[in-house]
Amino acid sequence: MSAQVDFYELLGVERTADGATLKSAYRKLAMQYHPDRNPGCKDSEAKFKAINQAYDCLKDDQKRAAYDRYGHAAFENGGPGGFNGGGAGFSDLGDIFETIFGGSGFGGGRGRQQQRRGADLRYDLEVSLEEAFTGKTQEISIEVSASCGECDGSGATPGTGTRACTTCGGHGQVRAQQGFFVVERTCPACHGAGKVIESPCRACRGEGRVDKPKTLSVNIPAGVDEGTRIRLTGEGEAGARGAPPGDLYIFVHLKRHRVFERDGTTLFCRAPVSFTTAALGGEIEVPGLDREAVKIRIPAGIQSGKQLRQRGAGMPALNSRGARGDMVVQIDVETPTRLSAKQKELLEQFRATETGDECPASSGFFSKLKEMWDDLG
């Protein structure tokens, strides 16, 4: 491909294009003509080099000004632009390499690798609804990787140290030629640390950590719900060779309650009442989770399935100052199954005085049935 092709035409942009437009055009073309995407294609390799040269010139304000004024002559025989035809910089190629291959390419990963912190851990904790209501302090025991006491987490036998990795020369990265590119990768010998232990600690085999049981005190705040996550910073696994530890996450699970069901801060329960209380009205007491009786007023004539709400008698809101949800009580009217002779006599007397107005729903239902049969007849 001719080296005299106009740089703007080569990148497919206007001469007034800004830096972002130039970079976008360059990246698109670089991905299209990348040698690793077109193995063995000389035309693609030549086009790839040409667009690198074009972008290297136009992304630099001084070079671009010289090119706009003198064209390619600006960079011939040591012209004013100082263009060396070296192609795009490492950071730009690194962007392309990362886009295509998902790796660090040239732009990142140089030097020694950062120490990797220890792994985060998970612990599942079951609490009762009463404990979730009041909150509590719970002790838990876990087996976790902790810093080795023998070598103080260094991974080296006491009295010895580390030396520079001979494989990477202490850089933590090794270079390999891949066609047109020189690619840097994490050193397989030192795993990016840039140094190796001369004499590994026998207790931890050079890891700098050992498995140990640990007992922790966990504060369970009032109002926790199913799936609430509590984070204990630094209580996870220790990092290798002195790296920072991870975190411990406590996941709260609620045990099934004998009476109440929970939805957020609302408590639900079902309360059976006698048919006389349902008919005449009255009051019942429901024991709350705080061991205080919650008085529920039953209006006269209440029907089975009706729900009554008691404000402020539910669960506390998490991280609130005294705010509580509601208690919802569903009334189930119970028909008596064991009646004395006197009770039966009284009920018979009551039935003898019924007019149908006492139970409008049932009388209305049977009236509709009668009308239906009359229409059919």
C-alpha cells in the first residue's frame, strides 16, 4: 500500500475530526485489519501498519499541524514534524488488544502484580423471629485461613528472605513474541510477585497462611429479615504471603414461627373467635413478640376471613430508632362442635326467632336460587 495515501482518507474521517472521532475510527480499522485476525494476509498487515502511522501523526497536535501544512513532506528527511513512522503508541495498541482479546495487552499489567487479598467467606446463620425482633449478639465458629504465626505471614522460614525471580528478572511479567506483537504475561514462576522465597516456611509451605478455627462475636441488629447480609471486614481468608485478608459475610435466615408470618415489617397471624364473639363483638388478646399482649377489638357482626390491623405492633424496621410495622390479624369464626343441652336449647330458641335479616348474605343467596328455579320452571 502506498505510503502517500492521505492520512484522513486512510482513517475515513473529515479533516476537521476531533480526537475522539479519530480514535474511534482508528480502533475500528485496527480491529478489522489486525494481523492476528487476518493471519498470513500481507495486505491486511500493510494496511494495519499504515493506519497506525496515520493515527500516530493525527493524534498529536503538533504533528497534525505540520501534516495539515506540508503533507507527507513534513516528515521526510527529518522534516519539522519529526514523524518516525513508528505507528500507534503502546497505550493505543493496548486498548485494541484488550478489545479484541480481553487481555491487558501493552497498556496495562506492567511491573509487579498487586498483592491479591484473601478470599471473602460466607456464613449462613439461622435466627428465630423473636431474635430478629429484639436483636442479639451471636458467637459463631468458623475454619478460616489465617496468617501463619511461624513466619508471620511472609511464607519464608524465619531468618531467610526472598530473591528476585530469575524467570522475569524481578518484573513480575514475561514477554513473548506473537507474530507482529510482543505480549507481556504474568510470570508463571513468581505469579507476578517479582520475587521468590529462598526457603519456604514448613508450617505453611510458603503460602504465608494456615487453616485455623476462629470464634467471632456477631451483632445481629433488631429488624433483620431473611437474606439480610452482615459484613465483617477483614474476617475472611488471609491473603497469601502477607496480602490483606478478605471479608466475612453473614447471611441471616429466619426460622419458621409457630404463630406469625412475616412480610417486611408486617406480622400476620390467624385468630379463631367464637361465633358469639363474632356476632356480639368483643376483644381478644394476641401475644406480641415483645411478650406484651396486643388487644384486638372485634366489631359486632364480623365475618370469617376479615383482617384487622393493629398499628405499630409489628416488626421493628432495620436500623431505625423505634419505628415498627403493623400486626394484621385474620379472624376465623369458629362454629361450636360441643354444645351442652342448655346451649342447644338456647340456640333452638334463637333459631325460632330468625327472620332472615340477621344473615343477609345467606338469605340473599337462597333468594337468588329460588328466582333461578322459578325462571327455569
